[in-house]
Amino acid sequence: MSDIADRVKKIVVEHLGVEEDKVTETASFIDDLGADSLDTVELVMAFEEEFGIEIPDDAAETIQTFGDAVKFIGQATAA
Amino acid sequence: MFDLTGKNALITGASGGIGGAVAAALHAAGASVTLSGTREAPLRELAASLGERAHVVTANLGDPAEVEALPKKAAEAMGSVDILVNNAGITRDNLFMRMSDEEWAQVLDVNLTSSFRLARGVLRGMMKARWGRIVSITSVVGTTGNPGQGNYAAAKAGLVGMSKSLASEVASRGITVNCVAPGFIETAMTDKLNDDQKARILTQIPAGRMGRADEIAAAVLYLASPEAGYVTGATLHVNGGMAMV
């Protein structure tokens, strides 16, 4: 799990250009990390590639925070 | 003048007069090209005349599955799609009162909906690359209207609205989305007009002649070039002054 969190954090930090300590469990990509709606699409694309998974649009909509992303990817890669 | 070395372009309707000229112009500027259309033989012929860096992927743009597959096949052939030219188009002309639902739907499907699907299909790669060019060939009639072409004019005007919306969304990612709107161009289609019809048309064109396919291709080449990076959401009218809009 922590490995997933680290990899997700790295993508978020790189893509949004934010400080690592801002990327907390409850940090919202849009409200706290300055992402626009297109950034969130790009983040989902980057997660898909990093973890070799498919994130359907309706699932992508539920991924609002860093914690959401780690949780979803943890479940998707465990399956 | 414009250098597209290392860029990969997908051109639909490449077996037609304008599509073929666009493919040749982009190829001459150094791009690799994937030629798409419904008829394989003329596409193969064009690819052979271009030589290296030319690929052929046939697709029927009225078939959603084939449209979805086309960007993937083009990317497999070339490595990526950096430039998409939505050129393919059909006409099903009829007076409005006589136009069938099918005539309407066919033209909207091929001319507008397939362009939407193709653009959606190439965006992921362009977003990652932080560079992309989408150019749709529209028509002067999308702006002026034309009797008998309610479906065609609607589709062409639709491309303009679609392009402007997409242009706003992806401008910050280095992707531009533009249209080229030809007037009357010498192609197989206009060759069929008789001298009287041609003379009547020419009275409406200040330049006093029809345009050539390579004059459309030059406009597409410009919009596809790195130099046009600050031009987006625009329509470049190439019509000899027929409609100054």
C-alpha cells in the first residue's frame, strides 16, 4: 500500500507541481492542489499507465482526493 | 518553409483530391503520413507515389467501431498521431422538404461525428506529448448555407463549434484545433459541372477562378506547423474572396 501511495504521490507532485507535504490523504486535487478539470483527466491517464489498470469514467469521477486515488488503485491492482 | 520532420499525421479522405494534396504537402514537409479512406487501391497508389513514411489504413467513417480503431492503427503504424486532418466528407444533397432522416444522419455521422470520435481518440497521445494539431476541413457553405445542403452545411458548421470548444480545453497543452474552409475547388466533384454552371459559379468568386487542392493543402500545412502554435479555434477561409467572413 505504501508503495502505491509513494508512486501516486510522485505522479501528483510531478504533474501538478506541488510540494510533497501538501499531498495528504484528504487533499483534494482540485480544491487543495490547484488542479483544473483537465489535470484530473491527465492524472487518471497517468495512474492508468503507471499501474497498468483501466479506470472507467464513472470511477474516475469518484477519485477526488489523493486518498481516493490510493484506495482505488490499491483495490484495482489487488483484484 | 514549414518543417514537420518527425511528426506523424493521420489524414482521412486521403483518396480524394483535397485529402491527397494535404497528404502530399505534409509528407513533403517531412511528416510521416497515414492515409485513410474507404477505397484501398487509390490510397495504395498515393502511398507508393509518396514513397517512404507513408502508410495506409482503410476505414469506413460511417462505422463507429472502425472510427474508434483508426487512431490506434495509425499510431501503431507511425508511433504516434501528432497531426489529425479531418478531411473525409460526403454529400447527400436534397431539398430540405425532401431530405430523409437517413440522408441527414449519414452526412452528420461521417462529416461531424466521426471527426469528434477521431479527435477524442488522438487526444491522449497529444496531451502526453504536450503537442498536437487537429485541422478539420469545413466548407464555405458551413458559413453561408447552400440550397440543397442543409445536412452538409449543418455538419460543417458543427465542426467549427466543436473545434472552438476543444481548442479552449486543450490550448494550455500545446494542442491547437482549427478549421480550413474551402470555397469552390477543382476536384472530381466540380469537374462534373458543365460550362454554364461553372460560369455562373465564377461570377460569385472575385478571384475569377476555382481554387486548387494544393491551395487548401498549403493552409492545412501552415496550421499543422510549429509556427502556427498561437493560432487556435480559428477558421482559415480559402475561397478566392467568395465569402469574406
